[in-house]
Amino acid sequence: MSVLKTSCPSCAGPVEFTAGSSVVVICPFCRSAVARTDRGFEDLGKISEVVQSESPLKLGLKGEYKGSRFELTGRAQLRHELGGTWDEWYATFSNGWVGWLAEAQGRFYMTFYQPMPEGTALPSIEGLQLGQTVPEIPSEVPLMVQEKGNGTYAAAEGEIPYKLTPGEQFGYADLAGKNNAFATIDYSMSPPWVFIGNMVTLEEIGLGDARPVQREARTVASASMGCPNCGGPLELSVPDKTERVTCPNCDSLLDVNQGSLTFLKTLAPRPDQPDFVAPIGAEGVFPGDVKFKIIGATVRSVTFDGIKYYWHEYLLYNPMVGFRWLVHSDNHWNFVEPVNPADIEMPPYIGKSAVAKYNGTSFKVFQDANATVEYVKGEFYWRVEQGETVRAVDFVAAPLMLSQETSAGEMNWSVGTYMPVADVEKIFGVTDLPKPWGVGPNQPFSGSFYYTWGLLPLLALFVVAVIMLPIGGTTKTVTSQELILPPSTGDKVPQVVFSQPFDLKGNSNVRITAGANVDNSWADLDVDLINDKNDEVESVNVPVEYYSGSDSDGAWTEGSKSTDATISSLPGGKYTLRVEGTWQNWQAQMPVSVKVEQGVNRGVNFCCAIFVLLLIPGFNLIRKLTFESGRWKDSMFGSTDSSDDDE
């Protein structure tokens, strides 16, 4: 590899261009940006030393991307117009590629310069709208505008493949696509340059063994920092990324600029806002087996019908994965992670029945409101302001909540996973967190087991019924006889007649059917089933009545000429029927037909079993409906559909 050596135009110290594509090298002695041109070397001016961080990346680190080896040979540190910095590492590939590995908030993006087809006119930065796609950029997937803004070249080290001018400002737009596609439009030149690539993990680029570097404290050393308002000591957990910090001694909001603190204002919490329940500095292992530390906390609010509703958001940090959030509202907890906006299928409008889709799940809209920062505590990676407002739209599919936050130049999506209080207590090693009240927007219903698995016994009951039906046999007629009740001596004087004996089998129910030749009259029959062996008697009453006629509505009938009654199983043996009756036309004899059947499938036991087995799932179904009603009563869109996706 050829190395171009020269002297720094500013201090005469030796500098080297080791990569053929390098345009600027930062002098390690005087921090001058030295550019090589067709006429020699040019001093572009002094540039600040990069703020060292716990980043796992460093100059000289070697990795592999898509089968090609690379080395990190340069680093530019850029400052966002709203505060915060991000790093862009210059990756020199062995096959001649020139790539940029951007590092922002714990996420990594590998991109490469993409020449635009001849005649392509990209939209101006003013013409870009958040959420719109940019079809002018050739890509395998549509690319959507996620953020646009202005940046400043704040610091650099090593070799840079373009003419970096210290302090120069530039416009940019970040775009996202499905499958982690990523692109940046750089408006620092005309026409704009486009860089296309993907969001990657360190493992995917051969840097899985990289670990955060423990840097020596320098200008941002926490031990040397004091509040400019009260003089109290301050300690920063993430000094290289912190833009705002609050003094724990006097509640001052301070601006952080490379270790220099500036007093902004004294914060005062509203008297009606809830107190923080998790302390700054608390650490715990969260889902994914990642240890996070609470470095900041905010009180945010939304206002409905003149009433403010508050919740807390705790900023979590891990140097390997970046920032996450722990949200606490009405004593319900959510662990919140960022997601790719391009993976969200948004509804055409936000209304009562709006549904967003993500990762194969449909989320129903819950809230669309302006969220305001009421109070802050700790440190933050952006220039947080009291009164800062964004549009927040929440969609729920328990136990998940999908959220969109939109400001003037940025659109962020995140997904929150509901965490029971017991899980949060376990993470932080505490036992006294307040218990939740009401139903959380994405709180899963805990009784699904009972009405889901509780239906299995019902299924088993039907299976048994189908199997037992042929085994139990069909109804069998034991005897069928015609009996004659002689004329009575009065309308209330009963007459009695006996049947011929017959045999009954044991352990089988008995149905007695009695019929009488009544026409617009009645007969009341008492039937006794007598065991001939021991004279034990089972009695049933069988009333028979039948009426018919016609009126203005036509012909009609009422009643029946036969009625039946059922007796539970009796001991096997020989039996006789004793029929005692009174009837309306008592002066004439009354022919009576009697029939005795066994093996009658009444279904009473079956119905009773169904009723008993339905008690638990039915009760829990009522619980679920009540639970869902409690969830959606707090939604600004009401209960459009109380069904849930948590089963």
C-alpha cells in the first residue's frame, strides 16, 4: 500500500495519507485539517478534537462486510442542530470500496456513495416531507424520509475521503426502507450526493468482539464539573453524548457543550404531577439480557377536556446498544425500543377505526394528541426543553403498543412491551413499587387461560357424547297397551285400571307415555309404576287435553292427545302400571293408551354438564369483556372493537 507523506502546512509536523481515496487528514500535532489538492496541500483550519466516548469503534479496527475486509481509517463527528452528535467512520475496503459506518444512538449504518442516473433531479430539502418516499433514488425497496435537518462538522480524526471544512454546516435527510435499508441525502454539495446501505449490527460486519473503550476523563470529567448556578457537583453518565443535564441540587436545567455548562433556567415541577418512583442511576437487566442504566427522566403530559394526564419516561442507556425507554403511566410499565419506520403500514388517516400494521400484527389506534415535556431530571442526548411538544399517536395490540412521535424535522416509531410490576421490581431489585390501577392501554388480559383452555372439557364432553350414543343404544319400547277406564259415578270420582305385567332392565331410565281420546276436553291421569316384587311405587301425573276450533284468524289447536313423563333408572324386574283417571266426559268410558320405553336419551345430564363446564370460561369471558371496556374507556377514540390480540 502506497503512503503519501508530507508536512502539515500549519505546524510542519509529519502527516500521512495512507488511503488513496483520502482527501483530508487531521494533523495529530496541531489539529489542522490538511487537504491535498491538485496544486499541493491546503490548511482548511483547526478542528476540535473528537469527544471520546464509550463507542466500541476506534481507528484501526478491522472488520468484514459482504465478504470484503475493511479498516476504519477516519472519523468525523457531527453535531445535530437540535443538539447531540453522531459519528461517521471512514471504512477503507481492501477491494477499493469506500464506505461510511455511521454510529448514532447505539445503532450502526453502513452506506456507500450511490451515483444518481443521468438527468435525475432529487427533491430539495425544503420540498421533502416526513413519511414521503423518494422514488428518484434507485433502491430495491422504497425509501421513506425519516428525518431532515442541519448538521455541523464539529470534530474529526484520521483520514477523511472528502474536503471536510471545520465548522461547515450542511443539510441532510435520512431515509429508511424495509429490511433495514437506509440512505442519506447530503445537501452540502450541488447536486446532492446520495449514500445507500443498511442498518447493521457489529456481528454482521465482523466486529462482534468489539467492546466499549474505557476512556480517560478529559474536558468532560465529571469530577471537575460544577453547577454554574449553585456550584454543586455534577456527574455525567454519558459525557460524550449529553446535551442537557439537570442539577440535582438546585433543579437547574443546564446546557452541556463539551464539558462547559451553561445555566438555562430553574425547573419547577407542577404541584399536581406525580413523583418519580425510579431513581436516576438505577441499573437492571432488561429483556434481551441487556443491562441498562437510568440516566434521565421526564414528566410528560397530554391534555383532554382541559385536564392534564401525566406519565413518566425514564431514559435507559447501554454503550453497546444505545438508548431505550422505560415508560411509567398509572403504575403500568412499558419497555420501549425504536423500530424502523419503513416496517410500519400506516392507515390512510387517523380516525376511530384506524389500524396500523407492524411485524404481521394489527394495532388499533388508541390516542392521537400533543405530548408536552413538563419536567426533566438527569441527562439527555438532545436539547430537551420544558414545554417541548410533539405529536404522539399510539396504537395498541396487547401486550404491545406501537407509537409514532413527529416533530418539525423528525419522525420516530417505537414499540413498547407491557411489563408487570413484579418484573420491574425484579429488574431493579426492589419490592415497593406502587401497584397499577385501572387497565393499561396495552395491558394483556391475564384470564385468557381459563376461557381458552376451559373450553377443552366441553370439547371432551361432546366427544364422549358422540362415542356413548351408539354404545348406550337407542330407545326400546318395553310395552304398549290399550286400557279402558269405565264410566265414573261423578266428575271428580276417579276410576282405576291395571296393565299387563312387563319386565324392566336395571340402570336405564323409563319414559311413560299416556294418551286419551279427548276432543275439546281433558283427562287427568295418575300413573303408578309398581314393582311386583316389593310393591314399591313410582308415580307420575300425565295430564292430557286437546282443544281445536276456528276464529277470524283461521283454524287453531291447543294441547295434545298424549303426554309423557320420565322416571330415572329403576331396579330390574317385573312391573305393572296402575292408571287412575278423571276426565271431562266422565259419563262415558275413556280409552287410554299407555307405552313404556327404556334407554330414552333425554340429554338432561348432558345439558347439566354443559352448564357446569361453562361456568368458568363464561365467567372469565365476562371478565374479559369488562377488562376490554376498562381499556377502551380511556381511549380518545372509544371502544370500536373490544376484541384483543393477546390470546
